[in-house]
Amino acid sequence: VLPTPEMERSEWPRDSEEEVASMEDWRSTSLTASIAVTIFSRPSSLDKDAIVQVKERTRGWHTIGTSGGAARSIYHGVYRVDARSGIVDPLDVGPSDYVRTMAAIALASMVDRDGDVPLRFLHFGFGAGGLARLVGHHVPGSTHLSVELDEGVVAAAAKM
């Protein structure tokens, strides 16, 4: 049930306990979160004063970000590694508005398409690869090519 303009705020549907727990987990990935271990660090190839880092956070969450330099702080992406398998879950991108919006646009554009032609996607900026993984999961057989300018981000993503 989606909220409607006629509904009072108290009538809106509530998040499930699982959704609330996931949101709390995801908040641990904030750039200001204090619980994090740097597991990869490399200078940015785009800014000599910046460093690309992968940080391991609570409950399997990881972040890829660039800090320092002219941009000060760039969040490239968030992903979660399954504790049992060690594999990145393509559906667990956290509540990233950007990734979810871009995936929704890509998936909505395919509603009336002919399924005989495999889809190819070109991503500008790879980050943590969340968008490519999410769309790839929902569009089996599709191919994805990502263009990332920062060699540090490429090296960090390769550690996933």
C-alpha cells in the first residue's frame, strides 16, 4: 500500500522490521561513521592529494570513497559482502537513492521492448559497481561496460 495525498501521515504503511534493520545497518556506512577498517588504500590518479579507500564496516558493509584533494570527499559506492559465501550481493546496494533511481529508469525503459535482442549497458563511472550489478541481476544475459577515469577506483573495485 502506497501513501496517498488523502491519507493522514499516521495511516501510512510502516517499514517492516527487516527494512528498519537494513536501514540501521546501512547507516553504519556513513562517511562520518566511526566504526570502519581501511582494507585498501591507493592514491587517486585524478588528484595527487586524494586517496581512494575501501573501508570495511559493520555487518559486511563496505564503502569505496575518495578523500582529500580538491573534492575533499566523494562517495563512490556501498556494497555488502555475504558473510558465508564472501560474495557481493547484487541486490544489497543499500538505500542509495542514486543507484535505485538509475536502476528504476533503466528497468522502466524496457517495459515494451522485444526480448529477443540482448541488452548492452554503458556506465560512466563505475564506483562500487552497484548499478551494474543490480541491473545485471534483473536483466539476465545483459552485458555491462563501465568507464571509470580514476585508476584508484578501478583498483579498489577489483578488490571486491
